[in-house]
Amino acid sequence: MKESEHRLPIDWDYLLDTIRDEECLLIVGRDALTDAKGETAHARLLQALDLPNNPHIRRYYPGEGFFLFDHKSHRTQFCHQIKRFYRSEVPGEVLGLLAEIPFHIYMVLNSDLLLSQAFQDRNFAFQHGYYKKNTDPQPIRPPSAENPLLYHLFGCVENEESLVLSHDDLYDYFKSIFARRSMPGELSDELRRVRNLLFLGVPFDKWYLQILLREFELHNEQYAFTRFAANQALSDEVCTLCMEQFQIQFIENNIQDFVRELHRRVAADPHLGLRADAGPRTDMHALVRAHLAGGETETALDALADNLEDSTWQEDVEKLSGRFGRLKKRRLAGILSVDESLRLENEINFDILELLKTIPAQL
């Protein structure tokens, strides 16, 4: 099949309509995260890890992108190197533009938090979730343009156990996914409800990704999906496979130009428009963060309760307050070690910060 036969014209009207109606799900792969020179963040990560000389890995399999570790401690140290690398990275132009386009769901194949950072830089509300093997999925609200879901399909760098780095991790991943665990039910439902899937820089040439697409039932023609993909570099053979097996239509080769044009059209559409910068956070956000920074978890919860009474988030605050109340009782009873007590309080603090992300700056 010639390239002209699998690169199709872009139906901009259809794409904008499905975004506006919250029926377009965006899937972002590593080839979408490029700098001005066209180099991906993933490529820079591999360079920084110095793979031939890295003492924490036994082997790297470039065709699949997986590592072999001699010991769990080596994997832990390797994960720390990955986290440290991404701390120095900043969201590029493409992620900034995508954050401003009002998709209601972003499925992210990378483990980094660069897209989340792009949202935070603009004070956009969002929900954050990620795969974690053999655990119940994090609760989420129904995703919307006002409160979109950013979901890391292969784990997130903030949680070492969630990362899919080795063949063993991949085995555990599929065992969990096939058992219908780990992924929020709301996200599974959306995969079957939406009319349009947009893939940007997704490595369709990876065999395990093709299995995942089948698990999502994208090969089943009974679902009336339209699927568009933009990729920097895929062979004609892989493009043909994607068209024949998953009905994916390739619309563009240059991801940056495609995203810029989509952003321009969304901004110009009178029925859609870009996601607006909400401006500085309200005093509540700053106050709660200040209390947490000072180790005042209970005071932070009180501030949330005062500001969110009779709101969508009241029940979430009550649950967090209940958890902290039970923690206090266990402390008074002397049945917790110092380390366990601090761990439980840190988990509550983390969940408070995650809740803050879902609350718009202007209530």
C-alpha cells in the first residue's frame, strides 16, 4: 500500500464536533513529546540513563523498550534515575497546546507527568489516574471538558510499583487488565461510548500495544468508532495492519503541525473554544497547601470543609476527614508505630492535593 493510500484527508468538522460533544478520546504516545529539534523526551531519557554502562540493569531490549534487572533493589534505583530525569524536563509546545484543547479524556502512554504539569502551569482543573497492578482503580468522577481525566495507561513515574519496565511487569500488567482490574470502570465505559479516538505518536509497531487494542475491542467492527492517528515514523506495513485490523485512519505525519492546526481551529470555533486559563488559584487552594506544608493536615481539611460545603466535593472532603479521624484514634490508642503513622498521614495529604487538582480556581 502506498503512503498516499493510508494518509487520508482530515475531516476537521467531524473532529471538532466530537471534541465539543465529549465523544473524542485522545491517546498520547511518546513520539508526540518532541522538542524543537524533533527529539523525543523518551530518547533523551535513554541517553541520560547511559544504558550500556548503567550498573542497575542487566540488559536493555530496544525493540520492545524493556529492561532486565538482576534484583528488585536495582529496579528501585533505576526508577529513581527516571524520576530524577523527568524533574528537569518541562512540557513542550505540543503538550501545552493539547492541554488547552478541551478533550475530556487524555490517555497517556508515557509514565512522565509532563502533561499534568502543562495543566498545572495553566491552573486547569483535572483528574489524575494511572494503572497500578493488582489494585482496585482510583475512584474518578465522570470525565468532562471542565474536569478532564489524565490517565497513565502503563503506570506513572510518581509510583514505582506502577511502572511497566520489564517483561515481568508487562506480564503482571496484562494479567491485571485481562481480569478487568486496575482500570476505572468509567474509563472502560468511555472507550466503548466515544465515537472518535485520536492517536498521537502511538507506537503501533509494538506487539503488546496491538494486544491492548484488542483488549479494548477496537478490532470489533460492531463499534462505530472513527479512529484517526498522526505518527512521526511508522512503516507502511504497520500502517496497513492498523487500518485492516483496527480501522485506524492515518491523517497526518507531522504531529506538531497537526496539533498547531487543531489548536487554531478549536480557538476559532464559536461553539468550542480553548480551555481558558483560570488565573491564580483561589485563597482556598493557597491556604490548604500552606497548611499541608506546615504539617497541619487537620487544619487543611477544616479549610476544605468550610469552602466546599454543599458542593460536588463535599463527600470527598468528608471521606478524607473520616480517614484522618480514624488515624487520630489509632494514634491515641498507641497501636501505630511512628513510621506507620507518618505514612498514613502522608497518604491523606497526597489525596488532599489530588482533590485540589480537580477543583477549579473559580468556584
